[in-house]
Amino acid sequence: MFLKIDRTGRAIGLLAALMLVWTAPAGAGPSSAAEFKVPVEYYKLPNGLRVVLSPDHTSPTICVGVYYRIGFRIEPKDRTGFAHLFEHMMFQGSQNLGKMEFIKLVQQNGGVLNGSTRFDFTNYFEVLPANKLETALWAEADRMGGLTVTEENLKNQQGVVGNEVKVNVLNRPYGGFPWLDMPQYANTNWFNAHNFYGDLKDIEAATLPDVQTFFKTYYAPNNAALAIVGDFAPAEAKKFVEKYFGPLKGSDLPAQPDLTEPRQEKKDMQRRTMRWQNGRRSRWAITCRNGILRSTTPWS
């Protein structure tokens, strides 16, 4: 949303470590392979929040990530675009942090942050110096417990999201392909086939009560997972998690939607034609067999 982190170095390091383990001499035995470990601990708070701890003392940094089980694909039928809208709303202020102050707090402490909306979840994360773990957990719990959802913030972000859809999807060559074309042609179940970015009419028609209800329902601890990775002591991290997230209340979650697709019995092909102002036409074909996208063929 705001910043991007280059993960190339970390990916190369991980790949190199995997290769060292994979290519270790047969005589080395299990002891060599056992040296490559990723410690992970899972537990759950009484309010339903799932917590994942993975200490790594390689560098004095920590990463805190919060994942909410609401995304493009599983948002309610009359609330298309709400999952994406809330990715933006989560930076508009909370009980103790004003508008955009969450970003300022992280950046002034030497950190980076981002958020993204995916098919089945929306996630937010911060990477900070290790001594700022408590700060990150406090800030995430603050907005989970009480986001500032006002008419002003809503109208502002409706405009931002609407412009993003127009710039990145509707007015961009092939921009709508993964959002407006492929899902609709490959699937028949509404949850798998609707406009994942959200119909502008649904986004623009959202009212303050609609948005407040959406937040209270889906941005609750029993619909979230908290991950902490980096240079920290698990015992201390657990105290912070209990202190800031423990008092938060869960919500009455609706049943998860049925995402299954009927068996596809025959090949299906769809074609689209785009016309540009200069008169040039751009077309592509989508072939789907057994529910799997087989090919996309652009031509002019």
C-alpha cells in the first residue's frame, strides 16, 4: 500500500541455506540437517486470537504481522470492495493514534510497514528495531480494538480506492485481466467470480453504519492471527501480547462461504476486445478446462 520491502537478499540467503542442507554429504547424517531449524510456537488467547512466535536472533530486528480472515474472495455479496477499502481505513486513526500517525510512529522508530488485501485475508506488518516490539504490539492492538471510522475518513478513502481502481484497473491496458476477466470466466461460484477489486457502486454506496458493522465483525481477535518474528524473547513477547490483545473482545462471526466450484464438463473459451482512442484494437482469448486456466493469448 505505502512501502515495498526488497526481500531478494533474504530469499537468496534462505535458498542458500536450503541448498547447503540438501547437498550435504550422505555421511553427515541427520545431525547436519537438524542444524537448520525454524523455531515456531503456536498458541491461542481466550478471546480467539491465534498467535505465532518465531524467534530469530540473526539481526536485532522484529517483524509483527496481523492477518485478518477477510479478503477479496470471501467478502459479503453486498459489500464488494470492503476488504480492500479497510486496508486503507486501517491507517486513518485509532483510539490513541490520529490519522496517519500509525505510519509516522513506525517510520520515526526506524521501521517500515505495509498492508495488502489477498483472496482470503488482509494483512498488515511492521519491521522495527528489536527494542520496539512492545510499541508495535501496542499500536496493532490499538487499531484492532477501536478504529476511527468517521464519515470524513470514509468519504476520503472511498475516493482514494475509487481512483486506485480507475488508475490500476479500468484505465490500464490489461489492468482488469486478473480482476474483471479471468475469475469471471474461470469460475461460476459468485465468491470466486465477482469483481475482486470491488464494484465502484458498492464502494461509493457504503454508509458509516455499514463500515462500522464490517469492522466490528471481521476485525476482531477471533478472526485474526498475530505473528511475531525476529530478535525477541518468547516469554516477554507473550506478556506483551496478553497485555495489549488479551482485553479485546471477539465477535459473532458469520459462517464461512462455500467456495466450491461445480465440475466443468467441457472446454470454455471467452474473448475480449479493447478499443483505444487511437483506433487500435487489442484482444485476447481465455481458455479454461476443468476449472483451470490453460492459456491467455493477446493479439492486436
